[in-house]
Amino acid sequence: MSQAFLDSKIEKHKLSVVEQTRPSDLRGFRDRVRKRMCTEFGNLDSLRLAVILSLNDFARDDSLPGWVRSDHAADLKIANDEITRLREEIAHLRETATKRSNADNNRNSEVISKIGADGAKLLVDLIDSQSNHLIRDMNADIL
């Protein structure tokens, strides 16, 4: 922004457009920015023109990363096919996991129905007892 344009803004809007809290930080920031690419403007029309010209320069600069021309873009059909394949694989894996889980539940139900509720309780007590013995033995080995 040219000094003349800034002065006209200050005259029109008074101190509301002036940095009053940390003016030295603003001066340092302005100095850093002006060392890089910077175009001064004297009114809103010249600002608009400067922005359009700068964007046009960026669009024409092939050396900048991030600007991908349509003839260099990735083939979206290949990516789409891979995404579809992966979705199908995920669906298949979920289905397999559900079937295995259901089979495990069925086996557990079969065991419980064969040994009865009392047998199932005895089995759980036995497993708990064995687990407690293992934990006790491990603690004894550590101490």
C-alpha cells in the first residue's frame, strides 16, 4: 500500500485503521514483507489489478509445485478401480470376521448346551483357578 493511499485511509477512517498496540512489530513485519515480492498500490483498482497479475504469473510458472496441469494429472480411473477393489476386500474381510465370530459363539453355545449350565460354571471356575495358580507362580518367580 502506498503511503498516499494509507494517508487517505487514515484521513477517512481516523485512528481505527492505524496499529496502536504494537506499531514497532508492524513496521518490522512490513519491512520483511517488502523484501519479498511486493507490489505497491494506490487504490482498490490497482490492488485488484496487482492480485490478478500475480495470480496469472503463478499460474504460468511451471516450476512451482502444486500446480497440476490436466495433462499431468493422475489417471483417476486407475485410482477409482483401486478404491473399489479395496472397498470390496474390506467388505469381504468384515463378512469373514462376522462368520468366524458367529461360529465361535455357536461352538460356545454347543459346549454349554452339552455340559449344561452347571458344567459351564465348573469350567469357568476351573479356568479362573488355573489362572490364579499361574499368576501366583509368576509372582513367586519374580520375587
